[in-house]
Amino acid sequence: MMGQEETIRLLQECDAGVQMGIASIQEVLPYVKEEKFRQLLLGCRDKHEKLQEEIRQKLEVNRDERKEPNLMAKGIFWMKTKGKLVLDESDATIADLMTDGCNMGIKSLHRCLNQYAEADEKACAYLHQARENCDSVGGCMECLVEGLPAGIGDPVFEKLDANLAKAIMSIGAVKAVELGDGAEAARHTGSENNDPFRMENGKVVKTSNHSGGTLGGMSDGSPLLIRAYVKPTPSIFRPQQTVNCSGENTELTIRGRHDPIIVPRAVVVMECMTAITVLDAMMMNMSAKLDSLVEFYR
């Protein structure tokens, strides 16, 4: 059974998804040619707006703020929409874009509805124990980018995975970064680690994703998976050995409010750094072909 906090988080996630849906429909409407399809999209938009109002009212009752759509999702959808419509402005392309958006929304809600309550309770107990012991703990963050087209990045100087590692490592307290299987790949054989390709419904897909969505420094069209490992909060309430300005050994004891773990506050920072890096790579990719330059400066 969901508690009050979980219900509010789900409402906020729905709010962000509905806002994204309305914006997406507005984005493609000028390109729609068939009137029946246009009316269908307008009907969907009206239903989204009605649902948005209902969610807003429920959040206001609980005095909770609305949630804006994820920056990464907005950026990727905008680039993907513009890129596809430049190549093909047919109603079929628009239908595919809308379907992709719906699938992303469903997956997001699925993640919210399937929180691991038991694991959450164990984690909270572990953190409370660390606080009582005047200590702190580290942790791991994971970020997933879906819908990224293949070919984003560079084989050598501007590798997507290298730039992501640089961006995530620049976050304070992050001590290691992994893409895909990461360090675990070193324990595998080539036959275990390789990601096979195959044709499915006219598209090239992978049957596994050990690489984490990159190949040769570029995105390969599969979900981009990044993990960041965060050190324990250094500010703990135990006496610690240090050296003062005079070069003398001394003992340091801190006071004040300090969290026993950094990870929950760093998650949104990781999401933003990932979004900025991916969007930057996508914008650079816009000029990767001469045809794109001609189209852009026309």
C-alpha cells in the first residue's frame, strides 16, 4: 500500500509526464496533414489538460509543488523531433514520435509504482544506525538515458562516454564512474561481454547492453546507463586527527547539521550533468554532416 509521500511523488511524476505530453503534441501539430489525425491529437491534448488540472488540484490540497519535466527528457525529445521531421514530415513519423513519448511515460510511471519498500526500510535503518554511531556512509547513483539516437559523440577527441565520465566526476564527492557493466566487464570473456546485433522490425537492435549504450565513443541507440559512486560524507561527529596551521598534530571535532549520506542530494545533480553533456553532444552532432550545415544555415 502506498503512503502519503509515495502518492505525492507519483502525482508529481504524473504532472511532469502530462506537461511533457502536452508540449509534445503542441510541437508536432503544425506538421500534421491528415485532419482526422489532427483531431485525434487535439482530443489527446484536451484529455491531458483535464488530467493536468486534476493533478494540480490534488497537489494544492497537500500543499506540494508541481514537478517540471526532466531537463534531459525535454532536450532529447526536442532534438529527436526536429531531427526526424527535417528528414520526414509525414504523419507516420509524427505517430512514431508520439508512441515513443507514451512509452517513455509508461516506463517512468512503472518505476515509481514499483519501489522496493523492503529495501527502502533496510536502507533507512542502515542510515539511522550510521547517524547514531556518529558516522556516515557512501553510495551509488544510476542514471538511464532512453531514446538517444545512434551516432552521438565522437570516435576520439569528444567521446560521449569520456565526456560523461568527465562531467560526472566533476560532481563533488564522486569517486568513480561506470558505463554499462563497468568494472565487471574486466571479469568477462569477449564472448560474454560483446553485445550482438540483429534486425528487428526493420531496425538494427542489440540483444544485450553490456556496453551501456556506447560503442567506439558514440551512442549506439540503446539505453545509456551511467553509474556514479559517492564517498561517505567527510563531516562526521567523531573526533578526527588533523594538522593545524602551525604544523602541529591536533584533533578536530565538528558541530552542526550534517547528512549521513550525500547520495540523495546528488542524484538531481547527476541527472543535470548527464543532460547537459548529452544535449551538448547532440548539438555538436547537428553539424557533423555537410548536408546538416547547409540546412542549418539556409
